[in-house]
Amino acid sequence: MTAQLLAAAHGTRSVAGAATVRALISQVRALRPGLAVDLCYLDVQHPRLGARLDAAPGPVVVVPLLLSAGYHVVDDIPSTASSRARVARHLGPDPAITQVLVSRLASAGGDDADVVALVGSPSTRSSAGRDLAAAAASLADAIGRPVHPLTVGDPLPAGLGRLAVATYLLGEGFFFDTLRDAAAAAGAALTEPLGADPAIAALILRRYDEAVALN
């Protein structure tokens, strides 16, 4: 039996953010119609990961829809999945995400900015900070300019020229609203969340395939 792909999203109270995640999973299903793909949440929304694992009829691969190794990746998902499922690597950093960020910067009019900040979710886990720094370094290599890794709530760079903010968030929600207000106050170009992009959908399937291959 082929293992089911169970995508584990953080969860949000944002209607737009929830719709973005559902659209992303619809893209995953469209890319591989023969694969059973389901969606669960780690917080706020239901069904939760544990409930979906309890109801699963066969083998499961959990793919975290998370960009960095914060609490949910390091502690929550492994402890919940335990021996019930194989857990794939979280999504970031990855060259596919970098290319989406490059495209989003161009669309937002920030591809020629003097200063670029890559802003992700805050976390108490140092591993999340390392992932964010690696993603910023990858983006810097791609655009040929330094990129400042920041988390939502950090002060944006000021007085260094024209600023562009690359959003390192999967969907809309409280963090994106906060970042949008900060970017507007700074007069900065702001990219949309990574969202339901075909490259992100393909990356989810690649993470699934990598986990399946680890026999």
C-alpha cells in the first residue's frame, strides 16, 4: 500500500490564510492524482495531527508545511507521530523556495531594492534561526545582494536606501498582517506569502518522496 501524504499545517484564524493552505493542497493533489493527500493542523484549526493519524487506514508520511525547524518541527510533530507515521523534512530552506522568493520580489517591484530583508516567523528554537539565516543566504546568492534575516516584530532596516521585504511565510494571518503594517510604515516593497505556488506544491511532493525512499 502506498503511504498517504498527510500535510501538517500550523493553522490560522485568517480566512485568507486557511484558503491559501487548502489551495496549496489542491495543487499537490492535482500534481499527483493517484496519491492520497490529506490535511491536518497543529494549532487553532481542526482536524489535528493526532486525530488524523488515529483515523488513518494505512501507512502515513507526515509532511510539515513549515519553513523552519521551530517547536512544531523539533518537538510537536515527532512526539505526536511517534511510531505511527514517518515524518518528512520540513520545507525550508530549499532552492525551490529561493526561486519563488526571487519571482515574488520582482512582482512586488523590489528586485532592484538597495536593501532586502527576509522576514519569517519568530521561534524560541535556535534551529529555526539557523534555517532562516540559510534561506537568507540562499536568496542573497540568487539576487547578488546581502539579505537581512529577520523575524516578524524585529525592526526593519532603516536609512540604508530603498527597502524590499521578502515574506518568508506560507500564508496570510496575524504574522503577515503585522509585517504588512511594518512594511507600509517603512515605505518598503512587500512580497505576498509563498502560498499556493506550484513550486511549493512540487516541493511538498519531493519531501514526501524523500521520506518514502528512506527504507
